[in-house]
Amino acid sequence: MNDPRTLALIVGVLALLSIVTAVGQFLRRHPDRGLDPAAVRSFNSRIRGWWIMCTVLAAAFWLGTTATVVLFGLVSFWALREFITLTPTRLGDHRALFWVFFAFTPAHYVLVSYNRYDIYSVFLPLYGTLFVLARVAIAGDSKRFLERTAKIQAGLVVCVYCLSFAAALLQLPVATPPSAEAPLPGTANFRLLFFLILLVQFADCMQYVWSRMIGRRLVAASVSSNRTWEGLLGSAVSTSLLASVLWWAAPPYQPWEAALAGFVISLMGFAGGMTMSAIKRDRGVTDYGTLVTGHGGVLDRIDSTCFAAPVFYHITLLVTDVAVL
Amino acid sequence: MLSPADPHLTTRPPAPVKGSSRSAVCHAAGLTLAAIARVLSGASVRWISSQPDTCQRVYFSNHTSHLDALLIWSSLPRVVRERTRPVAAKDYWSRGAVRRWLAEKVFDALLIDRTDIKVHQSPVDLMLREIGDTKSLIVFPEGSRSVNGEIGEFKSGLYYLAKKRPELELVPVHVDNLNRVLPRGEFLPVPMLSCITFGPPLWLEQQEPKVDFLARARRAVMALKES
């Protein structure tokens, strides 16, 4: 807390959030401005999501690294729940799914919390995959076998494996000399995590804004009706600008490296959004929240983060120039 | 739609529940199990054109999982829950000490012998005798759990309940996705998200044939799936 850079980041974000909240409330109270009320509603619900995100992150920050890893584990669990609920499964997948939820997901996060990069970096993609294949085969239902196992694997990788890299940022030895045995998860690591989330959210918004302003060419009309090439490019440029301005917040980064990271985060966020749109379109729902009424739709909020987190983690590794193993 | 034959039924203050035979331990076990089931199944509860009420009702639902009764029971407000008894199959729920304890002491279930239905001891008479004029029931008119998630034909018990006590409110309930949480023949749950929907009450119309009534009741449950 007494670190001036962390303080600056917190004050800046709070100020920004207050401003957009005020704007959102103003638009809600004045429906005569000629704006689409549905767009205003979705804008306001997004702002609410940001407040929740900030509050939860602040609480995790205050409670420490383990609490944050647990928090991300719970988010992963819930996202996987939404993913699998949306995916048609057969009775033969039931037992594989049980172990995926109650053994593989927690085990992965335990490995993350113990900073065992050597194991957790292959645990789900390798052993998770082998287990799902074998367990579904043993269940004795061979109908559309590869399709069914692929769905479970995709859920595991996107919702659990990818997202856990955001939590793993807290384990990176960024603030201490590379020689240090144990990384000190200090405020610097939390700033790194915050940097990632801030840029992902910013890139999402910029994609929307640029698409609305100058968007002409849709990337894939049958997957998403509002993601354009102009939006993608505009967002990539504005996100790298913001990242280069905020480079001081992310410990090992130089301005040009931060700009590069921002660029890649924006692209990956776009990829995540497109992927989830494709899945949703295939299942004929508009968002994961309406899938089962009354649930918030965690997956809608974290799809971009899931894709951006591992890439940002590895870019940070390269920039820091240390080996985690 | 007809209103209840006895209009003061819905407006009178709830009568106090008679000295319950359930001990504090059983009560706590019920609350705990209900909470666990709610968390595991991520159940969201909706009331569509319908309100929780302490008046005497028969909740009739599609049947897809052993968790159905538990979840419907736990999604009712506490004051309603305390006067609502699930109807369950005796051949399943009286096997083994744990099941019997759960059914009889924790959920205060009304066990029906599916294998031994006699004319002079029909399950409907038994149910009506057990609920008196304060309790409500949770029934599954399909009789057994469906295998593929489709809603099967309704058995006639619901019709006879309505015929003998026409003032009972029959509330359709739809349970969605629970068959994937705990399918038939499995004992380990997968925490998928599910949804429980309560619909507007219906009553047996005058002179309504049995087949028509049962089809209408079944449609009422199916309509909740779409809404």
C-alpha cells in the first residue's frame, strides 16, 4: 500500500470507474439522448461487473497470494460449470466430468499455489487429456467419442488452465533479483495482475468503440455481428498506447515492451471473445448468463482474460529474462 | 381458470404446524443437505405467475433425478417447506438405515409402496389422510425417473387427488438439467447449473375427463421449460 506506484494505480482506476459510472447513470436517467437503451443497459451492467471485479481483486490483494489463487480457482470452477452446462454431454461422460471438476481442477490450482510450474504447465494439457480420453472410453459409450472428449478438454484448457496463468503472475520473481530462490509476491506482482486485467477490459471496450465508430468489415458475420477488423486494429493500437503509458505499473517492463504486451493482449482478448461467440452461436444462446436464468454469466466476463493470461505470463517471463524452473 | 372452491383457504393465516416429530438434529441435517444440494446443483429458482404460499398445495414435477424432491423442497421458503412433504417410493427409500432415516426423519417424506397398491389402501387416500388440512405434497406424476430427460405420461394419481380434494392448489414445477447433475444410476454428482421453475396453480375443471386433465397438467409442466 505504501508503494507510490500501487497507490497511483488504485487512485487512477477508482477515479476512472467513478467517471464511467457517473456517465452510465447519466445516460440511464436521460433516455432522450437518442442512444439505444439496450446498449446503455449493457454498458451499465459492464460497469457493475468492473466494480465487482475491482472489489474482489482488492480483497484478494489484501488477503495475499494464496487467497488470490483460491479465488481464481473458484472462478475457473464456475466458468467450467457454465461451459459444461452449455455443452451437450452424454451419460457416458458423467464420471469423467466428476473427476474433472473435483480432482483435476483443484489439483491444478494446488500446483499453481505451490508454484510448481514444471508440473502444472503440463498437468491439464497432458494428463487431463489422457484421463478424459481413457475415462470416457472405459465408460463404454463410443458414440461421437472424439467430439465429446474434445469438448471437455476445451473447457478444461480455456476455463481452468488458461485462467490459472493470471493467478500464476503472482508467483513470478519480478520484484526480486533473478537469483532469489523464493519469489517475493509483493505489490509488484499484484500490479502485474492488475495491469493484465485492466488492459484486457480496456481492449474489449476499445473493440466495441472502434467498431461502432468506423467499423465496416465484419471479421466473421456468422460468429459475431459486432466484431470488425477496424475494431480489432483500433483496439490493438489504443491498448498498446495505454500499456506504454502505464508501463511503470508493470514491474519488469520498458515502455516499448509494455506496448508490445498491450498489442498482444488485445489480439488475444479478441481471439477469446470470438471463440466463445462461436461456441455460443453453435448452441443458440446469446450469453452464458441467460443459459440458466438467474446466473451472472462468469464466462462472458472472463473469456478475453482466459486467452490473454497465458500469453501475458510468458511475455513477462521473456521480459524478466529469468527461468522459472 | 377456476378459482379454488373455498376462497378463504388462500387468505387465512397459516395454521401453526403441529408439534413436529423431527428433532433438532434432523432439522439441522435437513437444512445442511438442502444447502449442499443447492450449491452442488447451482439451482436457480423462478416463480412464474406464481407466489410461494402456505396454503395447501400439491407440487407436481417432472422426475429426472434423486435430487429432484430435495431441491424442490429446499427451494421453497422455510415456512412453506416446513409444511411440505415429498412423496417418495418406499422400495427405494426404506432400503438401508441411512435412506430410511433421511426419508422419514429428515425430509418427513411420505413413502408409497409402488409394488403393493390395493384398492382399499390406495396411495391417494393415504396421501390425503397424511396431509390433513395443513400440509402440502411434492409428487412426481410420471411415477419414476425418466431416462432421457423427456417428460413421460402422467399417472392417474394426480387426477384422483384433485377429484377428492378439489380445493387443493396444483402447482406445476419444472426441474431443468438435474438429470445431468445426478443421472439415474449414478451416485457422484457433477456440479452443472440447474433451474427450478414454479408455475401458476391449476385445478380440476368440472366434469373434466381424466385423460384431458392429465394431459393439461403435463403440458403445464412442459410449458415451464420454455418460459
